[in-house]
Amino acid sequence: MRRNTSQVAYMPRSFTLVTLLLAGPALAQDTPTVAIVGLHQADLSVSDQREASEIFAQAIEEAGFFEARRPKWVADRLRGREPLVLRDAFGGAGRSRLEEGRTLYGQAQMDQAVSALEEAVETLGQGLALTRSPRELWDALVYLGAARQAAGDYRGGRTAFEQAIAVMPLRTPSSQEFPPDLIQRYDDLRRERQALATAVRVTAGDDDTVVWLNGERKGSTPLTIEGVIPGRNYFYGESPLGFSAFQVADVQEARQGDVALRLDTPMLASPASSETGRARQIADLYAALGESLEVDMILVAGTAEGEATAQLYSTRTDTWTNTVSTRYVGSSADELSDVLPTLWVDVREDGTFEPSSRVATPRGLDVSGDVLLSRILLLPEQDAFADERTEKKPKKVGKVLLGVGIGLAVAGGVAWGTAYALTEPFQGRVGFSQP
């Protein structure tokens, strides 16, 4: 892996330091922020991703016009918001089909409602691997059961209700949305299914893997879960070694079940098969990140079709810069850092982009290829930056001496810095483009 210095010239560091010191907090406040969330290159480990992110951060800081937000800052900022980000990023398709099915059911268009709700159930069920919240899946199952029964498919309606009871045994359909006789049939079926509850033994390749059943935390492996309602159940596991597992199991009646979780590297989602689909996945993910990170821009970098590519995403305008691309060998971070300055000229002072440089959609990268971001979002309790937090902090006296040094530099060097700026040819890019 190589590390080249960009051919773009930069403002002299001494002049930049004096300018920043004179400008004070006001300039820092107006500096556009760029978040770094890793690299969509699937063959890189978490450690490789962290190294690549630091290369990007240095390239951003060397430009002199942006403030880099490193992945550790991103992880801290997202703490506790991970489920919301995942829901917004990957649950949209299922929620859309659910709302469509709900509307069609209200309009008594039962055949169309059944079709939409069946798709919603499939999509939301798979989404439990990320969101771990079964509420919308339960809604879709209950509406599917009601729509099937209204269309004359009573066996199919019962099956949907049984699945709803399995994922959320204590929840009851709303009397404002469904007639009393349907709610009564549902309650009778729930008592029947609860009487058939059984035990499930859960194992995993790593002991002490934390297990969730239908979104509810149950304990650590090896584990026996009592009172499991027969039917389709959703198991999720988090290994203490940084792996995860998601498994759908059809639990049988009247006998103990066994579920062996297959642990693997955490993955946000399987990449779509088409360029358009992959672009939509990337767009949804970064829009969701932007809502929680509150930065001006996010760097989106990765590999596709033998090239390394990068774009900037504006959280304010939900737009993207044109893509810059380059060939690469090994980790693509070095090569990309050399072409990143091409993106800077498209950025305005307010962190938005020149109209001629805006595009509506991103490059279709592999959404699962950024294993660092996957780790941050899917395994937040396993701090990916614990080693950074435990590093020895500088002694307090060092901070005092540093402050004295900076004060002396300001007092004695302002006049020199100003004269230098007036006599030395300007070596940086000509500021930002103005709105």
C-alpha cells in the first residue's frame, strides 16, 4: 500500500495557524464538517478500515478548509441511535408496503391488500436482523390475517395470526382498527397457541453469545428459552468476539427445539443485484446517518467494478458531488486520498455543492462492504475503539506548556505571519466557491 502526497498545493501551515488563531472560535464554527465512516471495500478488516479512515482524515485536514469527524467521533455520536439509523436506512421498503396494504384493506380491496402485505411481511421479517423490533412485522401479519379472512381465505388468515402471536405474544389488535369479532377470534387463538408453548435450546460457535428472540434479549449461550410460541421465530446473536448471527426458525409444537446460530462478520444488508438498487441502498443509508450525525457532509468511498470511487454527501441538501475514480491496488485508501482534492473545489462555504457538480444519486457501492460501519451500527456494545480510549493521556503539564507555547507564538509571531502572507505567493486553493 502506497502513500503519495497530493499534487494539489496547500496554504502554508504557518500562515494557516496564525489565521486560525486570529479568527478564533468564529472561524472554527463556520468550518464545514466531513464525517468519515469507513470504506466500502469488503476485503478489508475492521483494523484496515480504521487505517483507511485515518488516511482520509489526514487528506481532509490537509486541505485546510474542513474539519474531519473520525469514525470514533461518529460511533460516539450515534450511541443509542443505532436502531433508529438502521430502521430508517433499511426498513423503508417494508414500511411502504405495510402502509400500502393497510390503505388497501381500509378500501376493501382485499386481493391487492394481501399481495402488498405478504411482501411487507417478508421484507420486515428479514429486517429484524438489523432493527430487532418486531412491531411493524406484527402489524403487517395482523393486517394480512384480517385481509385474508375478508377475502375468504380463513386458513391463510389463521396462519398469519399464528405468526403474529409467535413474534409478539402479548400484543392485541386495536379495537379502533378491527371489528370486535376479529379481536375475539385472535384472543381465542392466542390462548390456544400459548398453551402449546415450548422450550428452545440456543447454541453458538462462541460461548457467551448474547441472544435476542423476536427482538427481546433473552440471555447468553448456551441458553434454553422457555415459553416460546410455536411457529416462525426470529433469533439474533452477538458474539463477544465481534461476530453476529440471524436465523429464522420454525419452532414445532410439543417438543423442545434446537437452534444453532451460525456466527459471521456483521453485515448491514446484502447488496442489491442492480446498480440502481445498490445506489438506492447507499442513498438510504447515508441519508439516515446524516439525520443523526448533524455534520455538513459525509465522505462516501469504496470500490466497484475494479475502480476506487469517492463522493461527498450533503446532509443539508440530500445531494451528492460528482464521483471521482481511480485505479487501486490493495486498500484503495491511498489512491483515493490523492484524488480527494478534486472534490474540494465543488464545495461552498456553507457545506453545499456547486449546481454544476450536484448529482441526485450516489455510485452503487456494496452497502455491506464497510465492515467498520457495520460494527459501529450492529455491535455498539462492543466498542470498536476501546484501544484508543485506553491509551495513556498526555500529562497535564504538557497541556500547560503547549498553551504557553501557543500564546508566545501568537504574541511574537503575528506580525511575522502577516508580513509572510503579504510577500509569499499564495500556495493554497482560492477559498471556497461562493453561493
